[in-house]
Amino acid sequence: MAITQTSANAQKLIRRDRRLFSSSDDNVMSKQILATHAPDGREVDVRPLLHIIEDILERATPSIEAIVAQGTQAHTESLDDKTNQASSISVLEPLADIIDRLACELTCKCSGSRDAHATTVSILNMLTNYSWDAKLVLALSACALNYGEFWLLAQNYATNQLAKSVAILRQLLEILERTSMLNARFDEINNLVKVMLDITRCIVEFRELPPQYITSDVAALSMALAHIPVAVYWTIRGIVACGSQIAGITGLRHEHIVSTTEAWELSSLAHKVSNMHSHLAAQLASCYKHIDERKHIEVFQNLLHLFEMIHIDNMRVLKALIYQKDDLQPLVDGDTKRRVNIDVLRRKYVLLLISDTDISQEEVAILEQIYEARQHPTRQESQYEVVWLPILDPNVPMTETMQKQFDNLQATMPWYSVYHPSLIERPVIKFIKEVWNFTKKPILVVIDPQGRVASPNALHMMWIWGSIAFPFTSAREEALWKEETLRLELLVDIIDPLIVNWIAEGRYICLYGGEDIEWIRKFTNAAHDVAKAAGIPFGLVYVGKSNPKERVRRNTITISAEKLSHCWQDLNLIWYFWVRIESMWQSKMQLGRSVENDPVMQGIMSMLSLDGSEGGWALLSRGSAEMATAKGSIFLTCLLQYDQWKEQAQQNGVVPAIRDHLKQLHTPDHCTRLVLPGTAGRIPERVVCAECSRPMEKYVMYQCCDE
């Protein structure tokens, strides 16, 4: 018998397969394939059967050398539970007959004629009443049965006398001795088996897509359903090819063992089925994306509805926001660093601190001071908990650097935090961004014990009043502002107890800021001279600039070294001073106040304008109410002209005298800038100048200041 076929015969077979693989023939074939399909509505749960097929094919694809090399060593494997479950057995019982008939069909047809197309159509006709996924799984089951029996003998003939005797009858011993001739052939078979298994899994997944989230009118699913019949045909065609190879090997048909043309046929089938799998896998990915989008929309709508409902406690709302399932503990206790359940928040006021991992150290440090100061269980304003919700871009994979940044930040927080950002679902992130308007700047959403939103962002209330603002509602905010006037205590609060003592002592107190150290030297010297000349108790405090950087840090060192005035060495305190001023602006804006009708807001805007101006600035106050403010150059000139207003100071007081003299120094020509953080919340369309009350022009400014 010839070892190789003639070149003419090889070319003939190649041309035949090229015709079969052509798209025009596929179109003709599609009609023939569809003619075999007449489903009667029977439902087959193919998943348990597919598990068994996977188990057989994955265990039955070692190399020939590995089989021979086993020698006399006993080889035992633990059985996989998934192939022995009662559910698998119950599914197999009604299908055993058809699988057995398909296996016989493969054995008989593949051992005789070589008309693979006819055999494939015959198998499809046997499966005419089944769905496409069931056809494929049942055909693959028959293949796995024959293939598995072959390999069962091959793997056990050396250690089991029964297997050895059967192998002798099937002439497998002689075949297994020809390992060099079989290696390439079994590599091709194993490769085809792998791609057939891959495409079968894919087609089964299409069948399992949830109909409530995707229908056949979706383009990706529609396209896939149109291609699945042809894909099933070619996969079964691959099954027939594998059956022919096994039949040829077990029958010791040498022409099959060494035929390079048939090896090419296996390779071509594997390539074709692999391409079909790639196409279907791409459509399946699109289907899953569509399903995810529909699920996300559903979850988002449910969240909207959830906040319109009445609840007996806050558990349903918090679980929807943090983590829905009960299979793990989603929170970390900041005190013990142990994981806990959401139940620890039941019927409490919960402050959701929402931010990314770029939240500043200053914000965390100051919020920590406020949080720890509230730890008095008997006080009403202590009845709340803080939970950090880390919101990251779900489209950006978590890197090792990002994970380390998250871990370090989480470790510094004394309150509860979500165990990992991935626990927060995409629809929740969408809800937080679109409904609660989270962008970049941290927000503090307050959920009351019944799951209602008490405040969409109470962070500005927390910065201004701390825990005194509890329960952080708009009504509480209104009540607190009714008790406030523009006074030094409001601006400084508890940032520095020394200043509070100075106020109580009746001292004249001057806050000043800016970054020009030369102006600072001139101004502080002039201020001390005036205080000495006027014989008044006096205190100077340097408050730097908003978002303090390296220059402010250097200034505090210089001011302390040269004893120019009192200053805060901790830049967190300087940051906190200015963020409170900005928070007052946000609070007033949120309550609908304006500069024209609110004296406190006028003073706040004046402070922000001074901070945004070039050079320094100063604010002089005595007691709670008397204030005088101006830019640094004008205030310095006023102090240097003390002789011009000292008599008025003796008659009316120092602050009124300075305020009147500053008005005289003021000129119509001025340039006032009000810098509001771009993420500070609602930015008004109309703002009037703090100096002349005319509408200010609005610009957009981008700043990068890396000192």
C-alpha cells in the first residue's frame, strides 16, 4: 500500500476543499443545511452534557509519547464532581439513545465511504428536531464517546490487562509503536478538537443569553443567529473528520496515518472553524456589552426609584449603593481595620464621603480631626458615621500603583470605607456622577436613618461648622446662618485657640496673606509701629494663600525665624482656613443668596477677591464686628500715613479711622479678581465687584503651579 498519495490526487482533494470552503458554496449549502432543521420545541439543557464533553476531551488529548512513556506506572486521577452530579445523569437519560445512534453513525460512515458532506448532512437529519446548540452538543457528545474510548485504551493498555487485550484486538499496540508517524497527525486532531470545543461553548452561550435584556432584533445577535447554522455544519464536519482519522488509525489504515493531504484537510477545517469562532465570539462580546448596558440602565432606574420610596431603615439604599450581595463583608472598619457588614450602619445617619484616590491629605487630615472630635456617644451631633466610597474610572484597569495608593489612603482613614473600588457597580458610579453631580472634588452625601438624602453635599457644612451642623440638612444650614454675622470668629473658628483668646481679650487682630516676603516684612514692621504708637493691644496672623504651596511654607519659616508675626506652621491649617471661606461661598450660593442682599456673602467675596489678587492683603478687626480690609499696597500706604489719621483714631477708634482712610486712598481705577475653584460647585453667571459693585467679567482660567 502506497505511503503517500500522488501529487495529482493531492491537488484534486485540495481543489475540492477549496470549493467547499468558498463563500458561494456556503450560500448554496446554507439552504441545504436549513432544510434539515425542523425543531419541535423540545428544550435540552446542554450545559451538564457539555461539562462531560469538556472533561472527556480535555483528558483525552495528551501526546502519544506521554502515553507510551507511562510504561508500567499506575496512573489514577480523581474524578471530577461535575461529571457525576445527579443533574448530569438526569439530563443524559433521555439523550442516551440519540447519542449512541450518533456514535454508531460516526463509526460506520467514517470507517467506510469518505463522503464527509453526506455524513454531516445525515447527522443533521438525525438531529432535525433539536435546536442548533443541542445539535452541536449532541454530535460532539458522540465524538467524545468514540474519541474517549480510543484514548481510554491508549492510556491504560500498559497498566490494565483488560485494556491491553482490547488494544491488541484493535491493533492499537502496533499503532502506538509508530509514535514518530502519529505525532503530527494527533497534533492536528487535538487542534481541531480544541477549536470545535471553543465554538460549541460560544454557540451554547448564545442560547443562554437572557431574553429580557436582548432580543433577536439586536444587530450582533441577529448576525450571529444567521451564521450559527453554517458554523454548526462545519463543526460537525470537523467531528466527521476526527471520526475518520480515529477509524483509520484503529483499523491500521496506513494510508490514513501518513496522508499529508488529510493532514491538510484537518488543518483547513481547524482554520475555518477557528475563524467562525472568532467571528461569533466578537458578536457574543457585543451581545454581552448590550446586555450589560441594559442591566446598567435597569440598575440606574432602580436607584432613581429607590430614592423616591419610603423605607423603614437605610439598609436597602446603602446596599444598592455599596454592595448588593451577602456573599462578603464590603466595608472596612477604620478603627479596627477589620472587614464588617453594612448592618453596622443600620438606622444611623451615614455621611458618604465620595472621592477618587486623589483626595488631598489636607482634606483627610482636617476631616479626621472633625470626625474624632465628635466621638461623644451621648451628644446628638455624634450620631452619625462616615463611609468612604472610592469612585474610580471602571474603564481603567487597577494597576499596582493605583492599588498601593488606594491601600495607603484607606489605612489613614479612621471611618468606614468600601473594601475595594471594584465593589461599586458602574450604574452606581453613573448615578453618583449624574444625580449627585460628583466630578473630581470630594462631596459628602448625607443619608438619614430612613434612607433619604438629607443633603446632596454637606462637605461645606462640615468645613464651616463641623459636627455642630448635624443632621446636615438645608433647614439646619439656614438655622446656623441666621445665628451668624461677618465676624472674626466665623472666619477663624477653632483653627487657632490663640486667636480666640485674643478676641476675648479685646485685642486688635490683623489677618494678612500673600506670597511676597518683602511686602510681608514692610507690612508687619509698619503694623507693629502703628500699634506701638497708638498704644493698642495688637496681634498679627499670617494666613498665607489658598492651596498653599512651597512659597507659603518658606514664608512661614521666615516669619517665625524673624519674629514678624504669629503664623501657622502646619499648612493644613492654612488650607483649612481658605477652604472654609470657599465653603461659606458654596453654602450661601446653595441657599440662593447673592452679594447684593447678603452682607456675610459680601465679606466672603471680598476675602476671596483679596486672595486672588496679586501681592498681599490685610484684614484688621477688633472684637466681633469691626473690620477693615484692603489690598496689601493700599493697606501698607495707610499704615505709613498714620500721622494723617491718628487724631481720628483717638476720637472714633483705630478700625473706623483706618477704614475711612482706606476709602480716601481708593481710586476708581482698580483691577479685582475673584478666583473660584472650577470644581467648587455651582458657579454664578453674575457676580458684582466687592469694591465698586459693578458686574465682573467672567473668564475661564487654567492654572498649573508646581513650585
